[in-house]
Amino acid sequence: ARRAGALGHINQIIDSDVEVRKSPLFIKYKGRYFPSLGLQLAAKYVGVSIDKIRPNDGGLSLENLEIPTDGYYRMLIDYGGEGRKITSYSFSDVLNGKVSKDAFHDKIVLLGVTAKDIVPLYRTTVNSNASSVEICATVVENIINSKHFSRPAWTFAMETMVVLYFGLFLIFVVPKVNPRDGGLILSIFLVTWIGFIVVLIMVFGYWLKVLSPIFLAFIGFFLTGYKRFAEEKQHESMELNKMLGLSFQKKGVLDFAFEKFLLCPVENSEVRNLLYDLGLDFERKRMFKKALDVYNHMLKAGKFKDITKRITALESFGETAIFASGSQLQEETLLVNGATTKPTLGRYEIIKELGQGAMGTVYLGMDPKINREVAIKTLKYADVDSDKLAEVKTRFFLEAEAAGKLSHTKIVTIFDVGEEHDMAYMAMEFLKGKDLSQYCTKNKLLRPKQALKIVLSVAEALNYAHQNGVVHRDIKPDNIILLENNRVKVADFGIARVMTASKTQTGVILGTPNYMSPEQVAGAKVDGRSDLFSLGVVLYELLTGEKPFKGDNLTNLMYAISNATYRPLLEVKPNLPSCLKPIITKSLTKSVKRRYKSAAEMGKHIRLCLNTIK
């Protein structure tokens, strides 16, 4: 070592990709800097002492030579490709005179081992099996020939700006154009960037990191494309689910509609509007728990319109009512105090309650399609035994269909029938008038002629219905409406038969017992003549103010209808026209065969009587 002209280390810096790109010209150890063998050889070659090497802003100064390094005095190695490859000779060839001495004239000669089994080999940008001596020779060549790659201070800022530029382009430009145009523009930017890098390194020797922006571009473009594809699929899925949900909602299948809307992102403004409308529909159908579920789901994306107020109102209903298993509140009426929406049955808006009918509550409704008021009679399924519910539903719609086919000026027109989750309903003509029950008391009796005209109108209506195979089964004053213009309408065709099926064997007698015919009381099959018996009872009551058959309990009443004789008409009201007696006698006979054969026959008899009354 004392004879050596200089000493230097041969340590190599291996990058993360296992390539050697830099040479440490100095290594600091315990406060001292130790030069590399390559730097020592270059200094000896130019005749400069190692002590005269000075650091500068961009690296090291060696006489007239400038060596660009980083802050740790690491020099980028320019391997130069095939054109500047370091020449190697076998040591045995040199000893044996096979190599000319001129090959070493005025050259720096390095002796070293290159056999891969003896010394470690390294990967470089041009050689996958480079030895330490070959790398050292390249370092010396770079220094003495001033062939350097350098990374000026501004390179990091430029690389950062390019990465930001590509990032902003991927964020703000690519999503707004179609993938083909975005890919084309990005390719132009990449080619320009790579060309710029090649010019810098070939002409000026400036080395910039080219891969970071390229990786960002490819990965960003792929992620942007994937995001676009996922959003398009999500949008298609959302539109499909919205369409299906709206279809179900339009058909009144609100549960299925909610299931489809749940598959849509609740943050979407259109979806929130659809959910809000669905919640209102649930409220209108009295499915308050479902409405709460919808509004609470909407709250996941924040407040919307008045859903907070509606949730509070619906929860207050829950404190005073019991939620049924079907998710609706069991109410005696469709109209709930404090409700913020009008309930509906089918397409009909419920305006107010009119009263109680044979089936259930009767409401005044509005048909929004033609702005027409209708009377809506309801049949609550909760009032029907579960084992008879299917039969009642079937009979209800069959009877409603039959009654709906009746088109007569003296019969209440049925417009529509349908069912909700908890009830069936029948929409019919809304009449402005009074039923005959208020004219059946002795101090409010109608004149005999007017009473006969009313009964005649009812007989005409019954005759039409009987000819069309429909038996009323529940003729009574409550089902005969006297309109404001003195016209007569008969209501509730077929209702009694529906209600018969809805009661248990231990329930009350169907229809109104005071007006039932003997065959109805006996449970026998009835035809139109049963309605004529009931009409005779109504006529008797209109004329006298009392019912022909009475009983202090149901059993006695049924017995009286089947067996007892009524008090003669003229005995009750002696001043009545005598022509009324045979009408009452024939219509109230116990024997079906001795009764009027048809309503037309009864009507003919009534007309004859009317002609004799002044």
C-alpha cells in the first residue's frame, strides 16, 4: 500500500431494481471522506492531487473538469451504449503477446477479475453481467472525457410539475371526453414528454425520471376508464331499477317499488324525489310503518323537504295505534287526525267519511282522472274470518261485476271495484239525497201517492235487475235513496250476499232481519220474489210508520216473519186508499208461489192503484 500512488474504494450503489446507475465518488466515514478508485485514477490521469478537488453547487471540480453529482457526491454513470463500450483483454493474451502494445498507448489500464464465479457481477443499463473493474473503468472514462449525466436542481421541480399536470389532466379532462379522445390526447402528451426527455439526455446530458408520469398516465387512465365504466353500469342499473320501481308504484305494488328504489343510490336527487313520492303513497295507503322506513332511508343522505316533520307525525301515530303485521296501522277509519296526506283507495282520494254501510265505512271520494265525486264502500278484511277471506273476496268481486253490469236510471251505478292490502272497495255513483228510513216514522210519513211512486220506481229497478239475473237480497229503506229532484235510486245490489259469506255461523243474521223474506230466514235459495216481499215490507212501513213483523228478540222476529200474520194495513191506517190492501197482501204472502211472479207484475198493480188515487 505504501508503494501505491493512491488508494480508493470500489463500493457500488445498487438501485431498487438491482441496477447500478450511480458511483459514490466519496464515502463519508467517521467524519472523513474517502474517494473512490475511479476518482483517484481520473485525478492521477489529469495530474491533479486529490486534495485539490473542490465541491461546487452542482458537484465536484477537478482542474478544468466539472463532475456533476448529487448532495452525497454520487455521480450518474453514462454507460454510453455499444459505441462507447470499454475494451477488455484477457490477461493471458497480453502475457503471450497476442495483444499489440499500441492498444495500451496513452491509456489508463485497469487490471481486475471479471470471472463471474470469482467476483460478484452487477446489472447495468447495457450489461447484465458487469464486474466492478468494468464499472470503475466506465466511471473513469466519464470523468476524463466529461461524458456525464446530470440532474440539475430544477429537474425535481419539473418532474413534479409534469406529474401534477398529468394528474390534473386525468382528473378534469379525461372524464369529460369520450375514452377514445381522452386516450388520443394522453398519448400525444406522453410522446411529447418522452421526446423532450430524449432531447435533454442526448443533447445536454440532463437525466429526468421519465417513468413516474408514464406510470401515472397509464394507471390513471385505466382507473378513470374503470370508474367511467362502473358509473355507466351503475347509472344503467339505477335507471333500470327506477323504471321498474315506477312501474310497480304505478300498479300499486308499493313494496316491490321500494325494493327497486333501495337498489338506487339514495344520494341521487331524482331517487330522493321518487322515494319521497313513494313515502306519500304509503301514507295514502295507510301503510305508515312502510312510510317511516322510506323516510328513514332517505335521512341517510341528509334532510329532504319535510320528511323530518312527517317522521315525527308518523311516529306520533305509532304511540296511539298498534302496528299490524302487514305494516299498516289498524284504524277504524281511513282518515287519520293530523295526517299530512289524503288517503287513497286505488286511484280515488278519500275526502271525508259519509257513514257506516252494510259492509263497512262509506267514504266520499274523488276520481282525479275526471274530477268526479264518488261514494266508496269498503269491506275490511280484518272483519272477515281468515278461513273465509278467500271466499268473501271471490264473492265480492263476482257480485260487484254482476251489479256493475246493471245500467238503469233507478239503480246506483257502480264505476269500479278494487282491493288494497287490507280491504276491498267499491266506487259508485255519489247521490245527493236522503234514504227512506227517515220517512218511516209516524210523524214524518209521505203521502200515500208519493210512497207508491217511490215503490213503483224501486219495482222497475228490481224488474231490470231480475231480468239480468241479479237479486238484491237486502231491500230496505236505507238502500232506497230519494234524490233532491224526487227521483229514486236503489243501492247496494249484491252486498247482502257478500256479507253473508263474511260472517261466521254464530254471527248476526245477514241483511236486515225485519225486511227479510221467509225463505231468507229459512236459509233457502232465493230469487227475485224475495226482493218483492222485502219491498212489500218497505211499502207497509212507509204507509203506516211501523213494521209488519216484530219480535222482542231475533228468534221471535224470525218466527213472526215465517209464521205470524201482520196487522192489516187498513186496520193500522183506516184512511189509506183501499187499492193498497191487495198490493200489500200479495207481496207479503208467505208462499213464494202466491206472491207476485215478477216486479213488473207488482209495478203494473201499483200503477193501477195510482190511477185511482187523487
